[in-house]
Amino acid sequence: MDEIEAPCRCVTMPDIHPFRRLRFWTLKSAGDQGQILVVTCNLCRVTHRYLPDDLMRLCGDMTLDKLLTRFRCDGCSKKYYLRMELHFPNGSEYGSLKLRRLKEIRTVTVPVWTDDVLR
């Protein structure tokens, strides 16, 4: 007699949403793993790549889902169209992958005035 094969009951796990994946990952852990942060503006289609150590000098060690809300696009000045991905550079990208590096941090002093009456 021929054996009847039972249907496969394999269930694949759904993929984790990218924002949920970034919720538990910090800049320090991304830097320790050798990852690069790729930030893309979906409105003006500009992409920049950052090293996690440079962003950690600017913002401190924070989770990646909160990091994206602190920045705006240089081209369109919008922050709601930014998307972040993690990238593991492979061997052929070393020496040719363009990164945006932190050169210096400037602090701007802005005077705040109030009108008062002479007494």
C-alpha cells in the first residue's frame, strides 16, 4: 500500500517590525558589533551612513528607536520621513563606502531678551 504523506504543519514566525527590532538595540551594542547606521529620507531620497560611535559622542548611548526622533533631514528639514537600517559592511566595502563622520560639536550661545520697565 502507498503511504499517504501528512501535510506539513510548519509554521514560520512572522518577521519582527523594524521599529520593534530597534527598540532593544543601543548605539553601544551596534558599535560593538561593527554595524553602520543607514539613515534615509523617504521624501527627498537622501541617504547617509553613520558610525554609532560618532552618534554616541553627540547623543550619548540610547536605543535606536529614540535616536531617529532627534534628527531632521538636511535636505527637506522634515523628521517624519526618516528611516533607519542597520548594515554590516562586508570586506569589499572597506575603503569605498562613504560615511558621514562627526568633525566637531559646536555650541551656539543665543541671547534671550525681555522688555522691562525702568524703575
